[in-house]
Amino acid sequence: MAWMLNVYALPSLVTDQDLADGTAVVVDVLRATTTITYALAAGAREVIACTEIEEARRIASQLPAGEVLLGGEREGRPIEGFDLGNSPGEYIPERVAGRTIVFTTSHGTRALAQVRAARQILLGAFVNAQALCDRLAGVESIHIVCAGTRGQISRDDVLAAGLLVERLQRASADAYTLNAQAITARENWRYSFAIPFAVDAEPIPPERLAAELRQTLAGQHLIGFGYEEDIVAAAQLDRFACVPCMDPSTMRITASAD
């Protein structure tokens, strides 16, 4: 059977049947998968993804006091009574090391819940792109699922998916068969970065990537909320070796450097 590398620009475009026996990679650059990667890289014990605010509060109340933090957002804003929002810069070792983060967001954690039929679930962003590609080496069935923004396709996720497709294809000597959305995502990435900077050129400057992310739907929302620093944090290409991996039965996310 041919190796498959598929991209889905929104979670609503993928089915359980598509994901069966494959590896799902959920991408929510601005901001959930970026923030979760920052949290685990900063030493958080685990992140428990929840789709609803009350679910998050209930799970947190069942964990030992002092060992758990509530984090997340709704419509871009911090949630009343939560310890942390959804800004990567909040998730520093002094705050989260050794803690369990119970986490809920408007789009990213819901996208994670929608891919639980996959055999393996990984989280991707620009900040861990190369580590993720290394982890995916030799995986024959990959499904990259973009979280989107308010039910709409957001180019920040599509660009990240395109980078992953580009790197995975180059590393495998074009072994993968791509679906139409994977081809489109790859062309988006190549048009914006691979051609101007050349495929093997020096690393893309974070400020150049951040400038592109600012123009996306999610980027514009963040700027409107006053969270432009989150865009800069999300643009730190290949910063971490951490690859978050989620257990589909418990929605618990832990770090992996495999």
C-alpha cells in the first residue's frame, strides 16, 4: 500500500474512517498546540485537553491541590477563574514545572477531541516542526488536521501543514501520496518561504515568519485582542525538541523526545 500524507484544512473535513490506523497531527499554531508545546518543554508533567470549561473545572477539582493549574481561553480571552490563559509566554518553568495543566480552548482542544479515532495523535506547530518530522520518519499514514479559527480555514495552520509536508516529502524522497489539501498547503508554504529563501537556505528569521502569521485570520484576531507577542512566540521555528503525544482515551498529553 502506498504511503499517505493527507492534510485537512478544518477538523470537519476529516472522518473517523480517514484516521483509522493512521497517525493524526493536530496543528493549531495560534495558539493551542504552540502553547501546549511550550508548557511541556517548560517541564509541565502533562496537559489534559478538555472541550468544555465545566469539564476542565471538574477534572481539576479531582486532582491534588497545588499540583494542577487551569489554562485556556474562550474566543481569545482568558477564562474567569483560570490560572493561565492561552499565551505561550505564560507557560514558563517557574509556573508550570511539575504541574498538570487542565486545558480548554475554542478550537485546538476540540480539534484534538475530533481525531481520537487515530492510532496515534501528535501535536504540531512551527516551534517543534523538525522534532515532529523526525518523529514521523517512516510512518506510512499521516493525517495533518488544522484547527482553523471560528470554523474557517486559517492560513497559519495551513502554512505549518505545508512546512511539514515539504520536510516529510524531502526526507522520504517523495515517498508519500498527497491529497489535494496537502498539495495546496505545500504550495502555500513554498510560495511564501521555500522559493524566496531557497529550500536549504539559512533558517527563516522568526520576524519574517511572524510577519506572515500576522496577516492570517487567527493572527488578526490576536492582534485585535492585544496578543501580538503570542504571534512572535509561535514563529520560533524549530525551537523545541518536544513532541506532544495525546492518549485518545484520556485526552492526556505528555512530552516525547523519541
